[in-house]
Amino acid sequence: MSTESATPTPGTVRPGGRTARTRSAVRDAVLTGLAEHGYPGLTVEYVAERSGIHKTTVYRRWGSVEGLVADALDLAGEDAWTPPDTGDLEGDLRALAREVTETFGSASAAAAPTAFIAAAFQSERAAQALRDFYTERFARCESVVRRAVDRGEAPSGTDAAAVVRAVSAPMFFRALITREPIDTPFADQTAAAVAVAVRAGAYLPARR
């Protein structure tokens, strides 16, 4: 059997043309639905009506709400986003931290990404898609640390993934756990603290 005739797993088709436009329309409908109703209120019927794609097509290609959410995250991870390159470590970390602030700093901006995170607590498939999205996104950011090592701003062997997570974690905690506001001064403070820790070797592999 050829790959063209095989039945794909719902939410995994990635061809271009009309199918790509359909996938994009469905993704936009999923994002709107998550922002308006949250994961518990998202339905295949809503996505079909909002996207203009027949309900039968949505069920055939994505299978369920879980498949829709997972594919929306997959599509988000296929963008052309690149990490900042300001010329120094603290500047790059500051820019990364400010991006998190822009995403979660207001209720309207945070509605869809917060709903994705909530979905991950209710669906293992959504949880895996969310893990995959952030794993890939953090991997892109590791170049920030590699450049810092090349410039002599960070010790060789610095754990790039740990550094990137350290910049984001305090803001995720405030935005999603304690529900405290996050803003630019807090983002800059976080970046400065992580930059100091990097230079001090805090993110070198632990010696046993």
C-alpha cells in the first residue's frame, strides 16, 4: 500500500495547497474556541461552523477535539520564529522574557495559550503535544546560550536548555499558578538574575 492511500492518524496530515488552507482555517477556529470557551467548551461542531469546513471532514481528518488541539499545537510549532540576537547574553534573555510577558501579560493575549495548558491537564494527547511544542521552542532558543559561550559570556558546557527554562519559569509561575501580574520590569529582573547565574557557572552540569 502506498503512503498516499494509507489512512493517516487524525491531525497528522501536512500537505500543502488546499489541505494547508483547510488546516489553517481549522487551527484558527480552534484558537478562537479555546479563547472564548476554554477546552471543556470546545466542540467539533463549533470548529466546523467557525472554520467553514464540513463537520464530516473535521471528524475524518482530526477525529476529536483532542486531535484538533494537538494539531493546532503542531501547526504553531511549524512557524518561522527565531530567538532574539541582540549581541549579548543579558539582552537576549531580556528579549525572551519580554516575549513571555507579551504572551501572558494580558487576559486577551493569554486566553488561547492558557487554554492549551488547561487542556494538557485533561487530555494526555494534548499534554504530549504541549510538551513537544515547548521542547522544540526551547531547542531553538539554545542558540542564545551557544552564542554567549562563543563570546566568552558563559562557561563552556553551560546547559542551554536549563538557562532558557530558567528565564521563562518565574513568569509562568506568576501568570499560571499564583495569578500575579507580569510586566516588563519583572521580565528584565528575571533576565538579569539568570544572566548573573550563567556567568557564575550555575548552569554547568552538576559534579558528582
